[in-house]
Amino acid sequence: MARLYANENFPLPVVEALRQLGHDVLTIREAGRAGQAMTDVEVLEEASSDRRAVLTLNRKHFVRLHHEQQQHEGIVACKFDADFERQAQQIHQNLEAQPTLTGQLLRVNRPAV
């Protein structure tokens, strides 16, 4: 299962559902870094130093970061989905399809209704 670092704005119900699916998810708050106005670069570096992929809704900035520096433990860039359980399942399925997240950018979109 994946080791993930949930960005500050990532929905906690999705984090909890991913944990139920067996993923090791650490939130910025749990890491003691909440409210510190970390830059996206700092988030990516902190996640990578702990061998975790970033889990984020901040797609635009993290997609750009991936193209600028591909040496990271992975980025899972998601579109917001109010159906948290469905979003967790989609992330889980995308993660299971990857042999490794290192240097990878996964985009998880909300399904068309």
C-alpha cells in the first residue's frame, strides 16, 4: 500500500477512508506543520524526505512542480469530489495500478455524472 502525505486542504474523510483501505496516510496537521504556510515546494520536499507521495487538491501547482522537478516520491493530484468514499476508492484504484509512485504524477478526476 502507498505512503501518502495529505496536503493541508485535503478532506479528512478521504484520508480516513484511504487508511481503511490499508494506505499509510499522514496529514500535515499530524506532522505538526498545520498553519505554517508551507510552500508547495516545501510540502513536496517534506513528503519526499519521509518517502511519501503528496496527496493534494492543488492540482495546478503540483502538476507544474512535477514538470519542474521529477525527483520526488510521487504526486496524487485530485479534483474535489464531495462523495468522499468514491474519491477514496478512485485514489485507491489508481494507486493499485502503479508499480511505484516515485517520480510519478497521478491525476484523479471526479467521474462524470
